[in-house]
Amino acid sequence: AAQLPLVINTWPFKDATQRAWDTLHSGGLALDAVEKGCSQCEFEQCDGTVGYGGSPDEHGETTLDAMIMNGNTIEVGAVGNLRRIKSAISVARAVMEHSSHSLLVGESASIFAQNMGFLSEDLTSNTSLSIHAEWLSKKCQPNYWKNVFPSAKTSCGPYKRKEGQWSKRHRMPAHVVDVHNHD
Amino acid sequence: TIGMIVIDKSRSIVAGTSTNGATHKIPGRVGDSPIVGAGAYADSTAGAAAATGMGDIMMRFLPSYQAVEYMRLGMEPTTACQKVIARIQKYYPKFFGAIICANRTGGYGAACSKCPGFNQFHFMVHNPSGTSEQIVDCI
């Protein structure tokens, strides 16, 4: 049955749901509730798929993506490939509230965040270091490259474009992404 | 990844996402989560949706925007979610992904794409009836 207010979120991240609800209950706006709810997951590193210290890239670095959207005004703030800043959802809200842009990315997003008062700190953890080391020890498998030389199925990079004929039927390797590794 | 939708008593709707993305991604890669209409979308005159899963594929279909537009046309949230998943499956039959949908009156639903190791999707709901973990079977 439809009832309001409502908090709903992907995956069984109960503390995030509760934090959002408590924020609403204490008089916060829906914007505050989404920010606090997602922040809770960033703090708890939910499932290793949110926040610092998880999902290292090929260089072993953790970067964060976040977005917040106000359905009343259609205002949006988002960050992609955010480096060295733990509070991704709060930076996204800062983009919405302190700029006319919608999406900032990479190093420049981090500088924006620092200018907005967010602390710059290392996002690696023992877990992310371990995940990265294991991946290197397995010849960088799995990975997201295709049609490169040397073969990404058997070798680490650096890779170059593979010249000549290559399969255009190659699709996303489904085994790479699962319930512990996702957007 | 977490995707969250909040609707307050005045029917203001906000959606958000936060993630550290895919493990072993190529440096510089950004997934669907921070892309408007892909990772999430909100329009207080219709509803909101938030997606999770294989972002490199899901972002190509703007699933959250599509789900909100389905709800604007009067579709129930669960149906809207299912139609979005089905649309992606036409091109990627076994993609890994799920989406939650909520309309402006507080109705909600979810759907997911069945693939090896992923048959059900768990999500959280909190409304005046209380808090509950809910499960949907994937299609």
C-alpha cells in the first residue's frame, strides 16, 4: 500500500535506510535524508561497494562516483572518478548547491571538494590493497580490455590497440560484475 | 553501490547514488551511478527510480529516466521497473542489474535481471508501516 513518507534503497543496507528515515523524522528535508542515508553507507563501506577502501582500479586506487537529484527543481549534483575524498554524496550535493554544473569528474572534482572544505585523504585500505595485489598475481584477470595487444585474457598491460582483424562480437564479460562488484 | 529514493510528506522526491564502482576498472572509468537518468532520476510530478548492477551496460538505456516516464504514464512502479529490465534484456539477455521505482504517492516496486548467481534482489523499504527488507524474483 502506498504510504508517505517513504525511504527505499537498493540492496539490504539497513543502517542507511534507518539513517535516512531518522533524518526525515527529525525534521530534515528529503535532500538531507538522501545525503545522510548514502553517507552512512560510505562510512560503513557497505558490502565493499560503497565508500573508501573498496573496488580498486587497475592502479589500485579507489575512486568514488555519486549523484543527488532534487525532483522538485530538477537540480542535480554529481561527481565521477572522485579521488581522495570520502564524502562523495556530500560533494555531489555541494556541486548542486554551489555551482551551476551537474557533473564534475576526476582530479578537478577533488580540487572543487577541497575548496568546499572537504578533507583530502587516502582512500586505500588493507582490503583494497589485498584485492589489487591478488589481481596482479593472477596476471590482471579479470579485466575490461578487448581487442588489444598483448592479449588481455592472458597478460597484464600496458596494452596497445590490436591492428588487423578482431572480433566485433565481443561483449561485456558478465563474470566480472556480480553482487559483490557493481555500480 | 547504494541507490536511494526519499519522498517526504509534502511529496518532495529526491534520489541519490553513491558507489566506488567496478573492481579492476580501467583508470578514468565512470559508471552509471553519477549519470542523470541512468543511476537515478527523480521528478516530483511523477516519481523516482534508482538502478544498480553492470553500469557500463545499464547507462546505455537510461533506465531510471525510462522508469520514471513509465510511471508518469500511469504504470505501477513494479511494472515500470520490469519493463525497463526487459528492454535491456532484449540487447543483453543475461545482464546483471536491478532497479527500484517509487511513484509520487508512495507506491514502490523493484525488478532485476536473472543471470548466473543472481536470482533475487534484496532492497530496503521504510514507510509509516515500519522498515522491511524486501525481495523480488528476477525476470
